[in-house]
Amino acid sequence: MKIEWNCFALAAVLALGASMAAFGEDRSEVQDRLDASTATVRELMRAADNGIPQDLIDKAKCVVVIPGLKKAGFIVGAKYGRGFASCRLPNKTGWSAPAAMIIEGGSFGFQIGVSDTDLVLLVMNSSGMRHLLTDKFTLGGEATVAAGPIGRQATAQTDAMLSTEMLSYSRSHGLFAGVSLDGATLRRDDDTDRELYGKGASSHEILTGEVKTPALVGNFDRALNRESPRRD
């Protein structure tokens, strides 16, 4: 009975997240999420020895930021969050405009309560970027993902991890840590993209630089370029 109830609760949480996305949102909600994503980017490199290594960010082809990822559960948990992705543009021209993303999925394990955590994904190679440019994919399924190393001294140990398509981090109370996201689904957020760019702008067009960066997302773009500018 407990297992049946937990599965029902998991389905209900995910259905609620899907329905929230389906009804859309107003510009103030989009702006709040952009501001939260920008704040997370600004703190990527300001956590000293507990931060994400600079050379990993500089090697990343894309970054996904999900501020305030919701996790809830008792034994069976559920995850739901909305944020933004941005990819490096060719010829050292900086970062693309941000494309809106949704992450959702369940997790099994001993857990209780509700948490609110910022999530950062570093997309490390072309294969990982190809997944990001699709409509929807599963972390740990179609795309390989691993908990990323933390701190300035971690760089010497990361060469073997660069073949991993994505490195994942969580941030709670100002501290970053590697996190497992196996089984979670990452998909495009068409409602938010429509709010930002109008009809017809796909996430693929946004992330490959075919869409001009609007003023509304300027702070997010500037934060990325300041923390990890054009690569050599």
C-alpha cells in the first residue's frame, strides 16, 4: 500500500509540474526566474574552494541553470524545475541567447521533506550539445551525466571526466556540490521561449545564435560572458 501511495504521489507531483508549464506565465515570473538564474551564474566562481572549477566552465560548450529546483518526497521523490540554457557561439563571439528549459523526473531512495535547490549542468562536448539541441532527452539515458568535481584543486583529477557529456552540480545555502540526476528528463520550455522571443523561435535556433539576444535577458548573457568569456 505504501509503495502504491508513493507512486501515486510521484505521478501527482509530476502532473502538477506539467500543468503549471502548460498554462504559461506572465512576464514578471519569467523575469524573476531570469534574475535567479543570473544570480546563480554570478556565484559560480565566487565560492572559492567550494566552487565549480574555472577550467571546467571555460571548457564547457553549454551551461544549463535551473534555479529553485523543487524536490519533494517520502521514500519516492519527484523533481521539477524551470530555467535556462546557453551555448558558446563559434568564432569567439560569446554566448547564445538563453533558451528556456524544464527538468522533471522521479528518484528512488531514502528521502523525506521538501527542498529548493539551484542546479547547474555543464555540457562538456559536442555530443552533449547535440542532446541539448533536441526537444527532450533523459539524463543518464540518452546523455551521460556525472556529478562534477568541486574546488580549484579538483582540476588535475578531471581529465578522465571530460568524456562525460554533462557534469551536474547543485547549490544550496551558497555551497556547490556534485549531484546525481540519472533518470531526470530535460526538455525545452516552449511557453517561456514564446514569451521571450515570440512565436516560431525554437530552442535549436536560440542556442545556435540564430536569434538575437533581447534586452530582457541581457543580465544573464553578461553574467556568463563575465564569468567565462570567449575561449582561446
